Amino acid sequence: PAPAPRGWNLAYGAAFALFGLVPILAALPALAIVYPMIDSDATLLGALVQLLPATIPLAALTVVCYATLIALLVRLLSLPLRPGHHPATGRVAFCAWAVSRLSDTARRTLFPFYASLFTPVWLRLLGARVGRRVEASTVLALPGLMRVDDGAFLADDTLVAPYELRGGWLRLGPAHVGRRSFVGNSGIVGPGRHLPDNSLVGVLSDTPAHAPEGSSWLGRPAFALPRVADTGADARTYNPPRRLMWARAGVELCRLLPIVLAALLGDLVLATLQELRDDYGLAVALGTAGLVLTAAAVVACAVTTAAKWLLVGRFRVAEHPLWSSFVWRNELYDTFVEELAMPFGGHTITGTPYLNVWLRSLGARIGRGVWCETHWLPETDLVTVEAGASVNRGTVLQTHLFHDRVMRLGPVHLAAGSTTGPHSIVLLNASLGAGSTVGPASLVMRGENVPGGGRWLGNPVAAWDADPTPPAGRRRHRATAGV
């Protein structure tokens, strides 16, 4: 058994307090400039006129300060992290936990940094070794133990070099993603694992200990997946001309817009409450704060809906290479969702009828009485959730896949009364039959048709027997896969 040194509970508590102060410290320079404008004798309209010119530089200043603090803390806390086994309650374990928590915070609060041309630069600032032309989305990693070679692709929520806990011990090890390899959504490249060149690890799947070059893997534990790579136009996938790089950089620069709008909306909320306090007193300001914040949430969601229809219009079944305007505009719309709508009320309406109303405004077909506790319906027009279905927390109705650097869009259909468990994923062109149940952390593969009335569990899903110890010889039925 590993030794259990005392006193580390205090360190974790202090870290929670410190990490909570980071966004406040980052915002202090901007707040020091904004507050005198709001606290002046000017009217609400006058304060707004003063705030507008300063919003863009102040928002940029806050982002830079926050990113700098995160990068410094991650670099400092990564110093003790060395490959090997360490007590799960010691100094190294604390630093591994702290780095993971800061990385997770960064990918949420600095969302525009991810799935962009700047992502490899940001990961290098955190201490990772990242090659040229790497595409990375919201990767979660211990950066000092992470290596990604040229042309690799890391999709949403991939885990690279995470720490591993077992029996009171913490295991750390380097993780290596080879040249032009692909790690799918929530795929894992664990400590000590190497994904060779031109290989693929699918959604919610684990990199095997020994994988040959050019192989593909799916599931946990992973099994070999026969696959023929799509060799699209190289100029639109791996080697774009300079004009496309400049065009993409211009679109990605617009990701600052939802941040600016969020900052402006926050300033307006503060200015409104300040005006109410000055005119009617503190009690009235506190009593009406809920109404003011509700109005801000409605505005944020409405602006995001308008951005969706203006930027991408209606999502349709199609294929788009990475270096295309549609992909960049789609990522820009996603930034509106994550940086404007969700912070200003989106998180508070999950699991309520109001979320269903908003998702319908984005084009999703949501039936009556649907329980939906997730906003991860990436291409909303391609999602159908019929009456009485339940979509639990953390579920992703994944209407696109991105391997071979080509974005493929397809529908997802949940029939009446069906259920997806927490943190499950349903891939494109898949459907759940009426009254069917998919368990937690399970994967419905691309093109699968899950029969109605049954219970399904696993990665990929198989029949979920109520008896935990089924009789010997009982077959493990699979859902049927469509084309």
C-alpha cells in the first residue's frame, strides 16, 4: 500500500480558493477602468456610450491576463511531474490534479483558443510538444507529458497523458500521438501509450498498448477496426495554400466578438443595477437583480440564435473539408454558444422546458415532454428527439465526425420515450427505437439502429442484461448497424 502523508487536504482546499481567484485577478485591470465609468453621475445611456469604445481592448486585456496566469500556474505545477508511480496523496499527485483542473478550466473559459490555428501555440505555452499543422480541439492533458507529431488531429474532449489512479498509487507516463494520426471525441491516449503514425482511435475509445502503424481502434478495451482512409484533396486537408490560412485566421479572429458581447452584456447588467441602486436604493436593486439577469440571459440566447442562422443557416447532410468556410463559420457559431449563451443563463436552464424552446429556435426538432439536460447537439437541424424522450447530463448527440480532416454531417434520431444515459454519445446516422434505454458512458456507433424497448450498455453498446451474472453461454446481442 502507498504511504498516506497527512496535511494534503488543506492543500486541496487552498488550491480551490486560489483557482477561484484567478479569473478575478485577471479581470481586475479591466474592472479598475470600467467601474469609474459606471459609478459616475452619467445616465445609463451615457455610461453605455463610454463603455462601448473600451469594451474590445478591455475584453482582450482580460483574456490575455487570464491566459498568462493559467500558463504560469500550469508550468509551475508541472515541474514535479515525472513518469512513474507516486503515492496518490503526495506532492506529485496534488500537482497532477491541479494541472488537470487548470487545463479543464482553460478549455472552458478560453474556449476560442481551441479548435483554432492558435491551439498548438497555446498547448506549447502550457509545456506540450506539438508539431506543425496539428489540429486540436478541447484536449485535456498533462501538457509536460504530451507529444503530438506533425499533422495529427485531436478531437473534442480527448484525454492525452492523463494520470491513472489504482490501489492508492498514481501513475504518470508520457503519451505520444504519431504523425497524421487521429484521436476521436473523448478518445484516450493513456500514460505510456503511443499511437503510431497514420492511426486512428475512435470516439470514447482507448489507445491499445501495442498498435501497428496505420491501424484503427474502437471501444474500451479497444478492438481493431477495419477502415479505409479517405484521401481527399491535400490542399483542403493537410497542406492548405497561404490564402486559406489567412482566410481562416480572419474568421477565427471574429471569435473575439462573442467575448466582447458577453463583456458588454455584463457591463450593462452592472450599470443597470448601479442605476437602480442610485435611484431606488440597495433593496430594490437586489430585489430586481433576478429580472435583470433573466433579461440578459434572454438577450444572450437570442443573439446566439441569430448568429447561428446568419453564419451557417440550416445544417444539412453533407461533407466539408477542414479548410473550408463552412467549418470555420460553424466553429465561430459554437463560440457564441459556449462564450455567450451558456455563461449567461444557458447552464441554468438545462433540464427545463426553456432549454427545449431555445434548442427549437436553433433548428432542433424537440417533442413535447422531452427531458434534456445537455446543450451538446452540435448541428441542431440534424437532431430529432421525439416526445417523452430523456437526454441526460453530458450526453452528446454527435451529428458530425472529423476523421481524415473531412467533416461529415448526418442525422441523429431519438424515438418517443427513449433514454440516453449520462455522458453517453450517439453518433451520426444512428437512431434509438421507441422506449429504448442506452446506459451511461455508452457509445451508439455510426449508423446503428438500436431496437425499441430494450436496454443497451457499453462501448460500443450491447444488450444490457438485468442479471449481472448471466448464465454461461448466453449470447451478447449487438444492435444492428445501418449504412
